[in-house]
Amino acid sequence: MTLFARLLKRFKRPALYSVAGARAWFCAVSLAYFLRRLATLVPLVLVISFLAFCLVRVAPGGPFDKERAPATPDIERNLKAKYHLDEPLWKQYLRFIGIGFEKRNDEWRAFEGGLARGDFGPSLKYRNHSVNDIIAQGLPVSLSLGILSFCFALGFGIPVGVWTAIRRGRWQDHVGSFFSILAVCIPAFVLGPVLIVLLGIKWPVFPVGLWGGPWHVI
């Protein structure tokens, strides 16, 4: 008998046909649903992350192919050993997520870093920098743009939605629906460069780059 069935059988009693009983039954059903979804989510995330990791590893080229000076075979071999790229693919993945052990100095020790500890490891492109440092540099800007975009979407989308719903079937509804569908269908990586060319280069209304002022946010 599944957990959901046991909980359902437990709370299906006449004595619990009250507000307290209904509340307890609802909490039990919600807990069972949450645990069941969580049990399927963890393996799914691991499978997807492993497939993405394998696709990046088996792609043509390598992280040291674009070095300024051509690396000799010895240098390339030392670099791969430094970043553990010479290990089997499954071991690289376990090291990437930070789950596993290795033998060092005749002792078994857990992998250092990894996603499980919030450590993305060293950067293969920028020397003496970790991936966490690179993310931390751009995270404030990304969060600012994301929060402002979310506030703009709520402040503009909700009034337009209410306006078109009140005037359902009229020209206002058709105009609002047309622009809403158009905004959803056009990808951001297409609309963004077009707006940059039009409003930043052809008609220089907004700055194209930089950061620090209110015009840069737009």
C-alpha cells in the first residue's frame, strides 16, 4: 500500500468529519503529494544534469584550444591533470556535483567543492578566478534587471489584461491580444538586438552598453 493510500485510509473516519479532521486530511494528502513529487524530482534533476554534463564534455574542442600560445602535449597533459579532465566521465560528474570519495595520500577523502557545497570550481578560461567569483560579479546586475523586468511586466501586463477582459470582443480586446501574442512569440534574443539597433544606434535614444544610471537599466 502506498503512502498516499495509507494516509487516505487513516483519515477516512467519521470522527474526523469536522473542520479539524478535514484540515488534518488535507495536510496529510498535501504532504504525501509533496514527498512523491520530491522523490521523482531528485532523480530527474540528476539525469538532466548528467546529460548536460556529458554533452559539454563530448562536444568538439576543449577548454585549452584557444590559448594564445600553442600548448605542448606535456603542458596540455598537466593542465588536464590539474583540472581533473583526464579522469573517466562518471568520475568527473561526481566531482562536479561534489558527491564521492577519492584516495589521496593513502586516505579516502571526500571530493572538494562541487554543486552540493555551492562551489562551481575554478574557471578554465580566467586564471586565478573561480566560477563563483565570475557569477558574483554579474549577479547584482542580472538581479536588478530581472526584478525590474518582473515589476514592469506586472505593472503593464495586469492593467492591460483587465482592460482587454472588460472590453471582451471589442477592438481593445483584439489589439491587446495581438500585442500580447506578438510579445510572447518573438524571442528575447531577436527582439533585444533589434531594439538595440533601432533605439541605440539608428536613433540614439538609449545607451547601448555600460551600467550605472537609470538610462542603462532601460
